[in-house]
Amino acid sequence: MAPLSEEFVFRACLIPLLVPGFGNVLPIFICPLFFGVAHIHHVIERLQLGENPKDVWFTAIFQFGYTTVFGGYTAFLFLRTGHLIGPVVCHSFCNFMGFPHIDQIPSSQHPRLISASFVAGLVLFLVLALPLTNPSWYNSVYYTLQQIM
């Protein structure tokens, strides 16, 4: 339920409020900051459980970083496609998969192959981000109207 509710709040509700004042690009960077801060509440829970404050804050800062980057990507998806389904599916997939265990690569059977796969995946992600989110694929009527105007 978290991917649907978080994407609804942070993409479908917040981005339309930001776009009129900031345009289509700045909300991709502003909205994720709110998304990242929304995940800081875990600090309070972990500190109350008596965990080491240094570890708790390190984890919180790391989590803020990657949730902010992820929030930027889903904001980009929402603005490019005009639909909420892409960010929700992406968020669900990322929650299911979790953060990669990069520290386990050196001790794996094929560390070079795994490392190369990570690099290839990142390069393909960056190269294909714009073509695969072409607005005309997701809403041809909207795209046609934008071309006419």
C-alpha cells in the first residue's frame, strides 16, 4: 500500500502544486526532498529501541540520499508520462527488490560479471530514460494538443 499512497501524495498531489510556480523541471528536484524527509521518522523509532545513534544517523542520511534520488526519478516519470501507474509500479518493484547488496559483489563467484552488469544497467538506464518515457506513447491526445499549441 505504501507505493500507491506515497506516489499519490508526493507525485499526484505535490507535483501539480509545484509545477505552476516552478515549471516542469524544478519539481523533479524539489518534490524528492519532501519524499526523502518523510522517511526520516525511522530515526525516532530506532533511537527509542536503543540502537547506536551514530549508526542510526548514518543509515538515515544514506536512506535520505537514495529516497531523494529515487523520488527524483519517479517525479520525472510522472511528469514525462502524465500517469501515476509508472511511479507506483517502479516504487513497488524497488520496495520488493530492496537496495542492492553491493558489499557482497567481491565475495561472489563472478564479481567482474556482476560489476559489469551493474555498469551496463546504469548506462542503459541513462540512455533509455528519455526514449522510453516519450510522452506520445502514454497520452497521444495530450501530446498532439501540445504540438498544436
